[in-house]
Amino acid sequence: MTRALITGITGQDGLYLGELLLAKGYEVFGLIRGQNNPKRALVEATLPGVKLLTGDITDLSSLIRVLAVSQPDEVYNLGAISFVAYSWENAHLTSDVTGKGVLNVLEAVRLYAGDDLDKVRFYQASSSEMFGKVQQVPQTEDTLLWPRSPYGVAKVFGHYMTINYRESYGMHASSGILFNHESPRRGPEFVTRKVSQAVARISLGLQDEIVMGNIDAKRDWGFAGDYVEAMWRMLQQDEADDYVIATNETHSIRELLDLSFRAVGIDDWSGYVRQDPAFMRPAEVDLLIGDASKAREKLGWTPTVGFPELVSMMVASDLAEQKTAAGI
Ligand code: NDP
Ligand code: GDR
């Protein structure tokens, strides 16, 4: 039985990846932090049979213990402070978790593997946020990195550290440069879920408006279920490498609002949306659009869910959830 260790198991991607690996017959271990993590029950209900081990990616000693206990063939490092807006207000913490945390996991893997580095394969959750200031569109594995947030800078550190462990020690360490991916499991702080939740509540008469930041930014949005498949495929390759994972389409937040409101029968949303500088970022990433040709050619990976389908899926899920919560 192949064994996998997932950090960030309580997050959106951790849940989808856990489901994928369990369906493939893996023994799945998840790193869970805190003495009483509120998401433990959700993870155990979603991933029957998962083995949760306590630890934190800022604590190398905990990682050494978790590697020794789980003895994984594959390690997926998804754990991070992942909310870009939060990273300006918590820049040191974000650097420690999202940046140096990667080094801790790589080092724990190296210590665990000893002389036999081939026995473990490592995946790093890199991000399109590393591209930041627009240099080139669409963005590829070779596009210059120019991060625009403490989160983006921390991800660049983790990305190059992963490449460095591959080149220095010959570790099978791959990095997925994933563009935004969403789902009904997306945290409500991110724009797609914030909008799908609010639109569902507005259509049910439970909320009056949504307060937004910059609605002209553009993102390349895919479905999280598709993206975890790409992570797994990277670790099945003979050679470790870096891959852009994206849909090759970009849409503005305005288009997200259009489609989301239309999904509940509202064509003119201008009266429901207010902008507030509190949601504007000190520096914005204006345009992301990824070229995933390399992943298509080498991994045989293509996205299966388009933007309109993704929006409908999220609004439908939030409508059902809000109706249940309100007893409608
Ligand atoms: P989430 O924010 O949903 O999940 C983040 C996970 O990291 C949670 O399980 C969280 O655990 C865990 N975590 C936070 N701090 C620590 C820590 N100190 N030690 C161990 N674990 C920690 O993110 P996603 O699932 O959306 O993303 C997964 C990864 O992919 C992240 O690294 C993210 O930066 C990256 N990424 C995501 C993209 C996206 O569009 N979703 C795109 C590109 C990259 P807890 O519940 O305890 O807080
Ligand atoms: P992002 O995702 O920063 O791209 O990072 P997010 O959904 O937070 O923002 C996307 C864009 O929407 C604009 N925006 C708003 N965003 C939020 N959250 N709330 C608002 O009210 C709002 N109004 C406008 C933002 O300014 C931005 O331009 C996500 C995370 O998952 C990262 O971890 C990951 O690395 C990247 O995607 C790829």
C-alpha cells in the first residue's frame, strides 16, 4: 500500500487530495495542527480511515516525528497561511509558515530518507501569486517571478528551496505552480466563495449587499478537484519538475459577479454591490492567466470544469447550505 503524508489536510485542497488518494487505495496520513483543531471532525468524516498526526510545519521536531511514524512514499506540502490579504498584516508569521515551513518539510524529508532519497517524493504547493506584477501573458514555468505580497514572496522562497533540494541532493521534489482553484469547500475569505455565499443569502432575503475590494482584477480560476489530480500526476513522473496548472482563461471579478447573480436570476447587481477601500490591497496582482501546455504534454492533464460551471456549482451549493441553515 502506498503511503502519503499531506500537510494542510484540513484545507480545501487537502480534502480533495485526501479523497483522491484514498480512492486510489493509498494509506493517507494528515498533519493536523493545534491541540483541538476545529476541523478534525470534518476531515475524519470526509476522509474515512485517514490517520491524523499532530504537528506544525514551523516545528521541525514535530515533522521529524511525523515522518518517522507515517513512513511516507509521497509527501504533499499544502500547509500554508494562504490568504494573500492577511499576509500584509502578518508578514513575519506568513514568512515563517508559508516560506520557512517549506524548508522544514524538505529538511524533515531529507533526514527521514537518509542515504536513500529515492524512497520519498515531495510536492510543493507553489502559486501563481509568485508572478505578481504582470511581465508576460500567459504565464509559463519560465516567466519572471515578481511577487506583490508577503505571501507571494514567501511562496517564491518555498519554490526555489524545493528546486534547490532537487538540484543539491537529487531529491524527487516537484513544484506545482497552481493558479486559483475553487470549489464549494473554498474558505469564505476568498473572493469566489465570498460572492457565492453572499449571492445565495441575498437571493433568500438573508443579506442586503456585498462589500468588495478591487473588482477589476482578473484571475485564471479552475476547479480544485481537477488541480489535486495534477499534484498526484507530478509525483508519478520518473523525473521531478515544475509545472504550471491553469485553465488558460482569465475572468474579472465583475464577470464573477455577473455569473453568480445571474445564477439566482438577478441581471443587474449594481444595487447589491458596494466597494470599500478596506478590501483593497496595498499592491494588487492585476492579471493572471496560465499556460499549462507543459502539464498537458507531460502529465496528460487538462481541466474538466469551466468557469461558468464552477460558478454555478458554488452558488448551488451555497444556496442549499443557506436554506438548510435558515430552515427554508
Ligand atoms: P487553505 O487555506 O484552505 O488550507 C491551508 C492549510 O494549511 C490548512 O489545512 C491549514 O490548517 C494549514 N496550515 C496553516 N498553517 C499551518 C502550520 N503552521 N502548520 C501546518 N499546517 C498549517 O488552502 P488551500 O487548500 O486552498 O491551498 C493549499 C495550498 O496550495 C496552500 O499552500 C496554498 O497557499 C496553495 N495554493 C492554493 C491555491 C488555491 O487557489 N487554492 C493556488 C496556489 C497555491 P488549519 O486548518 O489548522 O489552519
Ligand atoms: P488570491 O485570491 O489573492 O488570488 O489568492 P482571492 O480570492 O483572495 O482574491 C482574488 C482577487 O479578488 C480581489 N477581490 C477580493 N478578494 C477577496 N478575498 N475579498 C474581496 O472582497 C475582494 N474584492 C476583490 C482581490 O483583490 C484579488 O485580486 C488565492 C489564494 O488561494 C492563494 O493562496 C493562492 O496562491 C492564489 O489564489 C493563486
